[in-house]
Amino acid sequence: MQIDPISAFKDNYIWALRNDRNVAVVDPGDARPVQEYLARKQLQLVAILATHHHADHVGGISALVAARSRGIPVYGPKGEPISTVTHRVAGGDRVAIPELDIEFDVLDIPGHTRAHIAYYGSKMVFCGDTLFACGCGRVFEGTPAQMYASLQKLANLPEATLAYCGHEYTLANIGFARNVEPGNAALAEREREDTLTRERKRPTLPTSIGRERATNPFLRCENAEVDRAAARRLGKAVTDPVEIFAAIRDWKNKY
């Protein structure tokens, strides 16, 4: 099976999981680039997976379903208002796509939205807008404690797990991370590598959980340099990782 990025809007990625005949797409916020991809590759759409309800992730679902001569399953979070979902799922459920011979475990990762989910399987995780390369999503509907717990759940996946995020935010996120942890040599090397990747007009994604553990400040709230950065931001010493996360997230919001 191959994973292809389909670019949408300014910086979204719609992820296409395909073999020689069939394809499933994750978070199709726009139908047009997906339809063009299907025609170009001569593939049949067999499933749609949504991670959360924001329009730039689900806005293309209705048009994609309407264009099919037969119904296709649309998976999405049980606790969010997505009218186009046919199969509502939550943590502990499994999603099988037999045409691609693949199954995913559903993970609950709330924080960005109240019932955001991820799909994990075959050493891959499709994590929407919870985890970004060297960053994380804003806390819109949940709490910092929920978002921190969700990020820890993703961070505890095997290091080799490939994370397919919803946006190409990597270089901006690295710029912020360098302010938080300027002494991180792995982060400096990542900046060089990912800058070159973008100069070649290639996606910086997928990233890996191991790489995020080494360079993403939102997964490093127990690192001494990150802790000191949060303390400077708050003007007081902090030891609680959730409080450290909240301080770093608030800093990023205003960065």
C-alpha cells in the first residue's frame, strides 16, 4: 500500500491510502483535488476517514459521496457533529478497509476539538490536527489537560510510527521550537533538513514519533530546557507538565 499527500487549500494535506485499484482518503476538506487525483490515478474511492469536524477536514465529504454510484463508508468521531458520517467511532473501536487489507485502531485524542480521534495501524497514525510536525493544534474545545494527555498517548506509540498530520506547518513550528529549546542539537539538524525539503517543494510529512519525541517541545514538557522556558514565560517556577504545556501553548498562540 502507498500513502500519497493530496494538497488542499493553503497548507492542508488530504491523505490517500491506495493500492493499484482502490483508495481511502483521510480528512477530505475539499472534494476537487481528490476527484482530480482519482481521475489521474484511475482509482476507486472505497472509504473516507475523518478525524474531527472542522470544515477544512470534512467539507469535501458530501460531494465525494454524491459522485459515487454506490454508497461508501464514512468513518468519523462519534462525539462530533459531522452529518456525512455513516460509521461513528470512538476509542477502542476498529476500522477495517478490506479493499486495502488494512485495519486501524481508533484512539480518542480530544483537546483540539471535543472528540477528535486518530486512526492507528500498520505502523502509521493519522492524527489530524492534534499532533503536528514539531508542534500541536490549538486547544479550541478541550482543556490543556486533555490535549496534553492526547499528545502523551501519541508520544507513547512506537518510535518508528509514522505520523500523518493535517497541515504543512513544520518550518513555522520549528522556528517557534527553537525559541523554546535553543540548545537542542537534534532540533537544529531538523531545521536544516526540513528547510531543504521544502526548498525542493516536497512535504515534510510524514514525521515519526521518535523524531517528535526528540524535537517537539509539546512532547518535551519534562525536559529541563523546556521547563525553564515555561518558567520564564510565567515568571515563576513550574513543575506540573500540564501547566508547562499550557504555558508553551499560550506562547505559541501569540507567537
